[in-house]
Amino acid sequence: SAAVFPGGESLAQVQARAVAAVREYDQRLTLEYGGDALWLACTHGDVIKAVIADAYGMHLDSFQRVTADPASASVIRYTELRPFVLHVNHTGARLSAGLCAAPAPTAQSGAAQVPSGDAVVGGSTD
């Protein structure tokens, strides 16, 4: 994470810039379309892996453990409390099925009566 490309930025700077942009855009779309808005960001594999590593809470030095193949899709749900990684490196004929982000749990939805952004104990029941 301390490596700096000649005339460029460090991996930590790339991650900070990418994560800030993703979170800002997600927040803007959430305000405009609601918490179930689904959108797509396309970029280089290492940038995607750095964003996924941040969502997992991984140290950037471990981001190469994440796989992001060309033309794959990864899904992250950002909430007020924390991000949830729903899919990583999804490929295949049924790609659209993997891109369905489950609605954020709310007290009104009956999803274990948890506040938005909190994890259901025991994981998903879907």
C-alpha cells in the first residue's frame, strides 16, 4: 500500500479516491432514488479490488486476495452504518440474478426488525 507509481499516486491514494467517489455517488443516488437503487461502476481490476477490500474492512496490503475478473460484477450495499458485500466476481449466463441487491432491512419491512444498515443475526434468510 506504500508503493507509489512514478509520476502517479500510491495505492492508498487510489483506494481513498475511489472509495470516496463510490460512496459519494451512492449517497447521491440513495437520496434521489431511495436505498434500493442499483447502479454500476466500471473501472480497472485493482481499483475494484481496493473498493471491495475497503467494504470488507481489509487492510489494503491484502487486496490482491480479492478476485475481480474482467467483465465480472461485484455488488456492495452501502448503509449508514457499514457496507455489506453481497457478491464478488460474479460471472456467467445468469449475471442478472447475481446483481439483485436485497432491499435494505427496515423496521417496516419486517426483516428481523433491525434498523437500516444493521446485519440480521445469523445472516440472510433468503
